[in-house]
Amino acid sequence: MSLEAEIYEAAGKEFNIGSPKQLGVVLFEDLKIDEKPKKTKSGQYSTNEETLQKYADHPIVGKLLDYRQISKLKSTYVDSLPDLVNKRDDRIHTTYMQAVAATGRLSSQNPNLQNIPIRTERGRAVRKAFIPTDGDHIILAADYSQIELRIMAELSGDKGMLDAFEAGEDIHAATAARVFGVKPEDVSREMRSKAKVVNFGIIYGISAFGLSQRIGVPRHEAAELIENYFEQYPDVKAYMDKSIDGAREKGYVDTVMQRRRYLPDINSKNGTVRGFAERNAINAPIQGSAADMIKMAMIQIGKAMDDAGLKSKMILQVHDELVFDAVKEELEPLKEMVEKLMRNAMPSLNVPIKVDMDTGENWLEAH
């Protein structure tokens, strides 16, 4: 039985699954999965993903979430990517834009290869479609490991965080041990998972409410986690306050390489608008420095490959990852070159830079 048929059977009738209005009626009037359902401004029942996730344990909702995920993957990638194959060389070519993302990162369009999902098994499967030129080539992927956290450690100068990176520790496990007050060997998978959300959330100025929503704990517990985090990494908090104060004074923040991001709303009287600018004041130097770093690495690697006369090609940049269509005979010198140049792309940094590398017969295998 198809997923569509299973949804109709669970609903007791056929309806337009893609219609939020019809879906809302089925869920909240026919099946009555909630006595007091949330409504939108137009008076319709809310059926967005965030709302449906609250009812994920209900059989029909689980099927609906699966249906939406598959439909999106099918329409966005499975159906559209074949149409974008260039007839001259049977390859897909994305276009990189340098001046779209405010952070300074490259953005990809037609198709947007940076949006190919990686968090779900179905989404990751799309990467299997990206293969090397032929049997003499192999896909090589090189990825900066936790680069934004390393840059935050560098910018803040926090000793606890720098020491963890210097020692080659798992930063999320190290944070979990500190925040939850346990020995490193006693950190559970759940503790590490929560610490990971806190680590990355702090960069984006996450609130106690936002954290509570992300990790499924009461707001007071989330607030306690954030408070414990700043107690363990006091210089991170000092960096955040300094960034905001500096932006208020100058009207901008800058990256390690002195590239500026202007924040005209940093002194706005509107609290919401000002809050957004304050979060950018914290995050922009971190994300912007990571963007500068991988661009510098790309320039240096491209030149080194040309100078060495390599036939391998650098074919993709996705966030903190570079992907190569590597000639197998050139693989070892290419790997050595890429790792060295990525690690030293921004030599002024004191924090250790780690690059994860892997190869495969397709992009998924290499990631």
C-alpha cells in the first residue's frame, strides 16, 4: 500500500493532502486529534511542520510528516535535478554567488546544491547521485571540523574552550561534562546531544525559550543550562557582550580578516529589530570568519593544484566542505595538499584547525 493510500485509510476518506485547509479539517474536526487546536490569522487550522511535530506520535501525523518529506525531496531534487543536466557534458553545474549571503559565504543556485539535506537518511540518499567522472576518478570530501566553535574559541580567548580543542577533545562531550557537572566518562549520549545544541545555539544567541523548544526541556531547565554554560566558559559571554557593545558604538562588526558587516538596526528602539541585530553582532564575526577562511583555502588550493599540474578538479563548496573529483593516481598528494592548505588558510589563528577527509564512489560515501 502506498503512503498516500495509508493516509486516506487512516483518515477514513480521500482528500487533498497538499491542502492545509482540507488537512486541518481532517485532523481537527474529523479525527479530533486535539480539542483546542492552534489556528492561523486567517482562521484556518495550523498544519505547518512545527505544529504537526507536536502530534508526531499519532499514526496519521507520522505518515503525513513522511509524505511531506518525500514529496519535497521528489519535487526539489529527484524530479528537477535531471532537467538541469547540461546537454553538452552530461553534468550538473551550479552557479556560485559571492554577494548574496550577508555572512560572506558563497551561495549556490540553479540548482542550490548547498540545500541538499544531510540530517535525514532519505535526504542524504540524494548525494548518491553525485559521482566521479569515471573509474579512474574518486570523490574526495574535505570538511572543516566544528570550525565555527573553533573560531568562537579564538575570538573569545576562552581558556576552557581553547584547552579542549588543544587537547583534541570532543568539544560537545567536554561541554556536557562541564555544564552537567559530571566526569567526561560519565557523559551520556543525551547529555552530549543537548550540549551540542547549546554549543551551536550560543553562537546564534539562542534564548532559554528557543533552547527549551529545541531539546524538549522546560524553559527553567534550558535557562539553567545556558547559565551553567556561561559559568564554564565566561570569556564566551564576555566576547558576546563586547561584540554587541562594539557594534552599538561603531555600527558594524568585523571578521578576523577585518571584513565588515554593518548593522544599522543595532540601536533601534524596536526591541525585536534590535535583538536580531544583536544576534548578528555575535554571530557575524564567527560565520564571516569561517566564510573568509574557506574562500582563502579555495584560492590557495586552486593555485597549488595548477602549479602541481594536477588533473583533479575542485567541484563543489558546500558550507564548510570542499568536494573534489580526484584522479585516483593523484589522491595521496591531493589529500596532503588540501589538508595542509585548509588548516593554514588563516595562519593568524591560534586555535587548532581540524580537517576531516574521506573518499567514496559517490558524494554520500565521501561525506
